[in-house]
Amino acid sequence: MKVLIIGGTGLISTAITRSLLAHGIELTLYNRGASSTEFDGSTAEIKGGRRDYVAFERAISVLDSFDCVIDMVCFLKTEAQCDIRAFAGRTRQFIFCSTVDVYSKPAPIFPVREDCERHPLPEFTYAWEKAECERLLWEAHARGDFQLTVIRPAATYGEGRGLVDPFRSEPFYFDRIRKGLPLIVHGDGTSLWTSTHRDDVATAFVGAVGNPVAYGKAFHGLGDHCVSWNQYWQQASEAMGCRTPPLVHIPTDVLLRTVPHRASWCGLNFQHSNVFLNEAAARDLGMTVKVGFLDGVRRIVTWVDEHGKVPSADTAPWYDRIVAAWERYGVGMAEELRDADGPYVP
């Protein structure tokens, strides 16, 4: 079987590449060549920019057809249109890496299933563009251009990247945990969040390759680790062998007014619970979850330490300014208004 991966050396796609090579797949990677990853097995590699559409389509046009194409780096509707021009009639199956962020938020029902409504807000640009990509690709599938499979991961972590935090920052929060410094948690920390290690997410993609059961279907590529944001940081601290530092709960609206750019995803995504049904990928694709969250965190912390990728907490002075301001004004307000509603009457 001949497979082309657009990407192939990123967080999830590195694990996909390794697994497909282990399965004896004839593999071609198309990417910028910016990431140097060693693989146990040979791949044909084509270097090129994904958004130079003319050059991309020209490079694809001179290649033989593929049994399956996996696009891991399609984020814009113009890129999906480029994919359709490049691969219509030239691959049996097209696998698109989408995201669970395409669903409407807040969700009308939990757990969210693959057929739930997908109307992300236009201001949530990442999600809106991914939803548009899906729409165009489903239209191509309906025309018979190729058999489409869509896989929607949730928050994915692994060696090479830290955890998701409310500000989508560099992982200075690891240093804060080690030093016992406060961590900011949006809201009261009870909204739910789902995280899956990249090696487990990859099993969904690998299980979909050449699998007729996956044709014309969408799947969630995620596991069962669904916890509140409070539990998320508690478990991350436990994995690091540290006590959980003080969790400073700040209303999402306050964060959006304070650091609107940094906190934008809190308003668009993190303040809402993210709970998804994941039975279909396990049943139809053989997706397996083997990396528990505690073990996964230990693995990424080891990686970032070995590669010098843990910034000092001192590199984010804005973070401590927010904590200090909240202590002055938020907690101060609570103290000032402690008896504002009069004595308690049972």
C-alpha cells in the first residue's frame, strides 16, 4: 500500500509515520523539512511549502497515485480546496485531521457524538476554518472525488510539546509547579477537559488507512482522560512528584478583559466542558489507549527537560502581575463585601 502524509514529522504525525513504517507501508512525506525526526524505516521525502498552492499541486501531479493520503496540516479552507484539486481521482482514500473544536460550543448535549452540530463561532478562527475544510471535503466525497475519512482529535500532548494551559503558553508552568508558585485557572476550574497522548491518537489514523469501514465517516481520535481543570493540574503536579501549587481561580470574563489575546481560547473553548463519545474509533479503527495521563506527563516532562524546553517562570512576568492584581482586587472585594447581604438567616 502506498500512503502519502502531508506533514509526517509533527506531534501526531510523527507517531503515525513510525507506526505505518512498522506495518510495512510504502510511505511518502511532503513537508518543509523543518523538523528532523529519525525513523526506523525508509520514507520518500518531498520538501515544499504547504501554502504555495501552485508548487504543491505541481509536485503532486508528477507523482504516481496513492492508495491513501493523510493531510495533517490542512488548517484553511483554501488548503482544503488545494487538496481537492490535487487529489481528486488520484487517491482512493483521503484522511483529514480535523478537530473536536468544530462542534458548537457550548455543546447542546453530552457526551458529544460525531454527528452533533458543527457551527463554531467565526471569531474562533481555528475551529471555523477546520469546519469549512470539512464541509468542502465532504462535498468532494459526495462527488466521488475520493473516499473521505475525518478524524477529530481533542487536546493532544506528547514528547515535543507541553500540556495545554489556559493561555496556550510556553511550558513555564512546569517551573511554576516545581517552585510551588500559583497557577491561574479560568473560572472555578470545574469545566471538563479531555487530553490524549499522541501515540494513542495515532492509532486511530493508522486504523483508518485502507479500512473500508472508515470510508465516508468521521471519528473522534481521543481517549477517556476527561477531568476538570482543577484535577488536570492536580494530576500534572502528581506526575511531576510535586505538591499541587495554589490554584488561583479567576473569572474568564476578567481574564478576557485583562489579557484578551492570551486568554482568547478561554472564552472560545476552555470555559466550556469538552466531553466526547469515543466508541466509534475503538470499534471501527481499533484505536487503543495505552498511555495514561500520569505516565504521559512524566514522558513529556523528561523530554522538555532533556531538550532545555522548560522556560523559567521569570520569563512570564505578566502572569505574576495577574495573580497579584487578583489577590488585591478580587480577594480584596470579597473581604470588603463579606457581610454585604446582612446576617445569615436560616
